[in-house]
Amino acid sequence: MHTISSKSLSNEEIAEVHKWLQQNEFNASRIRREFSDVLPLAEMMKRDYPRLVDLNNFPKRSSVQRKVANWEAFNYKVLSKFNLQMNPEFILLLATGAHGAAEVLLSEIMRVKKRQRVVESRNAILAQEQIWEENDEVKTVIVNKQVGDGIVQVPQKMILYSLYENMARDNQAKDLIIETNRKRLAHMENIIKVKTERIDELLIQVGKSPTNKPQVSPRSSFTSRLASTSLLSYEALGCTRKRHPNTPVSSD
């Protein structure tokens, strides 16, 4: 278990801590006040370790005594999982906002996170190598590689050329399918555009006001009906005369 205690950091280490704070949207000039309580640090670590950090366990505090209690809880519930612990004297320095205390703690946490990333990367490489060893299509060959002024032999993973050709053909077939679908999509978009324009034209036509017919006054309407009746009577009379040409016409 590594114990975190008060110490002096180099200018490079302090600059690295301040850069990390800026990346997490914290004002480095207020680090002593902001990190006198554990809540800001708990929120930062919650992003990377959501299952490990429960913010309900670290409510915001204002008095030094309650800040110390918050740091002690964080020391036990979170830092101990990373093989870290703070001594009581250092916790008191944090709670009172002592100069340099927050930078030391953040520097230690950054160191742990870097170490974890290295371990995770190494485990990923080992897992990949194990997969390669179990795969008969992947072979390990020794090749000569120039390192500096000398030539050294290093192992290199290789695959069969026939496997490469099959993968290349598969990729070409997938590219062809993608291009065909892209053309179909462009064609459908063009059809939708034409139909949308036609629908807009029909909506404009439907939305036009009908042509208003000229209104006719009652008097002119009566005159028109009278003229129509007279014309009908005259035509009827003419038809009668045509049917009886010898009928004498009475004179008044």
C-alpha cells in the first residue's frame, strides 16, 4: 500500500497537473479552494470509474471537520482500491487548503491512471497474441530488421497470401454493394424530389380561389326572362303558321 504524504513536486509535474485540470474543465488557479473538499475529485473519478465512485457518499461540505470526514471516507472507499492511502496529517492539509497538497494528491492519481493504462495495453497485446497463436491462418516468421546501425531478427505475424486474396475479393464485393446502394439511394431521392414538387403544384392549384361570376340585378333578370318568353312565343307562333299555311290571319 502506497502512502500519500506531503512532498515537493517539480515544475514539470505541477504543469502536468494543471494541464490535466484544464482538460477536466477546472480552474487551476483555484485548486487549493476547490480541492479542499473531496467532491470535485470524486466527480472527476466518477467519469472513469462509475461503478467504484458513488457521489452520494461524498456530499459537499464547508467546515474543516466535515471535509476531513469526507476525505477519510474517500480514502477508505476509493483510494484503497488503487493501493493508495493518505495519512491523517495529509488529509488535514487537504481540508485546510494547504499550499501544494492538492497537487501532490492529483499527481499520485495521475500516476496510478498511467500505470493502469500501461497494464491494460499490455494485457490487450497478450490477448491478441494468444488469439494469433490459436489461429492456424496466422504464422509467426523471423525477419531481419535494422535497429540503429545493426540488423536484428524479430518475430513478425504473417498471413497466407491466399487468405489475403480472399479478403481483398470480399472487400471489393462489399464496395460494389455499397456503390450500388448509393446509386439506388440517389435515384430514390430524385424520385421523392420530383413527387414532392408535383404535390406542391397540386396543393397550389387546390388552394386557388374559384373565378367569381358577375352578379345580375333582379330587374335585368326579369327582363331576360321576359325576352326569353317572348322569343319562345314567337317561335311557337311561327311553327303553327308553317303547319297551317292556308289558315287566314285575322286582322284587327
